[in-house]
Amino acid sequence: MQTVETLNEGLKRGYTLKITAKDIDKRVDAELKKVAPQVRMPGFRPGKVPANLVRKMHGPSLMQDALNSSIQEGIQQLIAEQKIRPAIQPSVSLDDGYELGQDAEVKVELEILPDVPTPAIEALKLERLTVPADDSAVNEQLQKFADQQKRWDDAKATYKAKTGDLVVMDFTGKVDGVAFDGGTGTDMSVEIGTGRLIPGFEDQVIGVKTGDERQINVTFPEDYQAKELAGKAATFDLVIKAVKTAGESKIDDDLATSLGLTDLEQLKGLLKGQVEQELNGLTRTHMKRKLLDQLAEGHDFPVPPSMVDAEFSQIWQQLEHEATHEPDPEAALKEMEAERDDYKAIAERRVRLGLLLSEIGQANGVEVSQQEMNRLIAQAAQQYGPEDRQRFIQYVQQEPMAAAQLRAPLYEDKVVDWLFDKAEVTDREVTREELEAAIESEEGFSTGTHSHDHDNHKPKAAKKAAAKKADAGEDKPAKKPAAKKAEAAPAAEVVEEKSAAKKVAKPKVEAVAEEAPAKKPAAKKAPAKK
């Protein structure tokens, strides 16, 4: 096999591999010796079919297989000889005029991983913001549990509903005197004051009694999800079926036993553990972002454009999905387009940080054990149905790139934990509100590239914050499942206000192409309030 370098520009490399017909024939002859004894043909005893007849029957198929294996072997040899570290799977193509039986000229193009400078980790200094899981936090959770177990008692017929009461009603909504689709419901329970319904609805229910009939006037918000109702005035004819008052929320052993526990002390213990786990998670999130910011500020080196493009594509797809669920999708997409370069910079930062963390981990013996990898694969397989689960496991086990993608988040977290141990860490006790504010602040979301406004509930800021939070695998949110699309919204919804691996994967050339199992369809979720 002859190898000629055709491109050496930055991190891009190109080569031409020439595989002679003679080499391919040798592989075919070797394969013929293996398969000939198994070939059956009329007029010949088993295993006695002449080799020339076997070649005539199976020659094209055997030559294609020999070509594919020659290409795979050639690329692996090229990588070893040139000491290449591919960033992504090489692009492989045959000369357009190639025909079986000729010398094969194969073009190989790829991007290599950069030489990552020795990461500067000696001067890392981090502040660990801690929040004690005190009794007040546990009691707050206890009160929430008690409120969720609230008992509702029927009020007297003469009782007038007030804020905090539960009203059960039938309703019919009309626009310009005509009932609209999805605007009718029965036995809808509404706790007055929760803000569940469109503005003005709950206020007009105050004062009703059991048996009352009332017509109320409301105006749908301009950004209402159902465009045909947005900004329009409407009336709702109500029939009050019942008015209920809340019974006393008691925090006692009965509350614990209603949840399947032994007593109140056991419930408190479980809640304290949950609060501690949640607070520790917030502390780690803040520390990790600060750590990544320091690494990003201290290192600058070229990264493979293909890796940046792949990362950017992942960010963009998620943002486009989220934009479709905004009150004004077109405006949200327009804002995204105006900030495309900023998101590209975030993608580049993620890739650079990922390479840095990989370099640190490899240099210091950080590893993901086989047991941990098996656990990851088993967990990921649960998203598939029983019929596809085993196929997925086999796919990950056979495809190095798929396994690397699954392994990466855990590996990076282990490297981050290793860096925490090496850094100079000072502790400062803060309140939960202060810790959450620090996480949501400009510094917490800093990308080390441009300055962005922080999360203030604007679509632009919220989306950008989500992208920043996932730097180098940092607490990446799972992709949101597709929202459930219904022919007609349920009545209650209408009145509610809507709110890089070292090992290279096998090149996919014609006959050697393989497929991953189809992903399980995204789970449906109910529409969320704004």
C-alpha cells in the first residue's frame, strides 16, 4: 500500500492510499481457501468445488469485502505510522472511476486533535459556598408535604368563597357569544389565589356560593398559546358545584404514615437527607463553573472545527426545539439568529474545555472502570423498549465512538473531582438564596468569551443560560421531550394561562456500513405553565 499526504493545514490532514489489485487478489485467494470447503454445487462432492468456479460465483462479493478490509487496515496503519490522533471518524472515499479488479485509490480526510499544552492546575483557587441543612429548611419541606395532603371540607350553602378556598365548577367559554373549541369543562377544581387561571378569572370567583350561576368577563393574554384566542375578550358561564374550605394541615405522625412511613421522625430524617443532597448539588454546580472558568481563561489553543460544528449543532437543535414552544416562536428564532456567533463561541469553549479535561485525566490516571461503564450502558438502555434494549447494548459495545460519547460526562466529572482535590479551596457559609443567585449571576454563566445578560426570564437569556451551563458536559440538561400535540386542548387547559476517543471507529464504506438501533420516540409531556 502506498501513502501520499495531500493536505497538512492546521488540524486538517488529507492522504491518498493506493491499494493494488494484486493486494486485493491476495486477500480474495486467502478467503477462497476458507470458504471453498463449505461451498455446495450440483455435480460436485461437498468441499470439492474447484476454486475457479467458486471465484466465478462469489468473486465480486469477496473482492468488495477484501477492498473494505484493505481500506480499514490501511487507515489503521496510516494512523499508527503518522502518529495521528483523529478528532472524529475519518472521511473515506473511493476514486469515482474505480471498478472491481483495478488498483484502488482511496482519499482519506480527517481532523486531528491538537497538542494540548500541559494544563496549569497548580494555582487553582476555588471558593466553596455551603448552605447548612438547618431545621428551617426541613420544616419548609414538611409544610409543603402537609399542604399537598390538604383536606378539603364542604362549606355551608351560605358560605362565600374567598382566597385559599377550593371551588368546583362547570364552565362554558365564549368569544363574541360563540362557544370555542376546548372552552367547556365540568367539575373543574380551582384553588383561588394559586394563579392557575388566566388573569382576572380567579378574582371574579371570589364570593360565589354553592349552587350559584355566574358569568365572568376575561381577556386572554396577547401571548396566549392558542393564537386564535390571544388578546381576545371572552365570557365564561359558570355553575358552582361546590365550595370547600381547607382543613388544618397537621405535621404529625399521621402525616408520615399517610406517606407510608413509620413516624414523623423518619419523615424528617428523609427530608433532611434530600435537602442536604440538593444543597450539595448546588454547591458543586457553582464550584464546577468557577473551575471551568479558570481553566478556560488560562488556556487558548486551536480546536478541530468539525468538533465545534458538532457541538454547535447540538446546542442549536435544542434551542430551536425550545423556540417552538415560546409564545412567539418567530421572534425567539430571530433572537437566536442574531446571536449565532455567540453560541458558536460557547461551542468552541466547550470543545476546548473537554480536551483540557481529557488531557488532565489521562496525565493523572483518571479512569472510568468497566463496572462503571456497564452501569452507564445499562442505565442508557432503559430509554429503549425491551425489543431494542439488547441491540442498543451490543451497538455501544461494538462502536467505540458511541461508547466514548456515553462515557464522556462521567469521565469529565471524575476529572473535575480530581481537580477539586488539587485546588486550594476556601469555604464560606451562605444562604440558599445567595448560592442560587451566585449560580444564576453573570459570573456563574461566564463563557470566557463575550459578556451576556443573565437569566431574567427573557427567552434569549434563559436559552443562553442553558447553553452556558452545559460547558464541557457541565450539568447538561436532558433533551426536552416533544410536547404533546392534541387536536383540541382539554377544557381545563384553555382557561389555564399557558405559560473524543483515541480509537477510531471503523470507516463506513459501502458494504461495511452499520446502523444504530432506532431511538425510542420522545416521551410525551403535558403542556407547561408559563
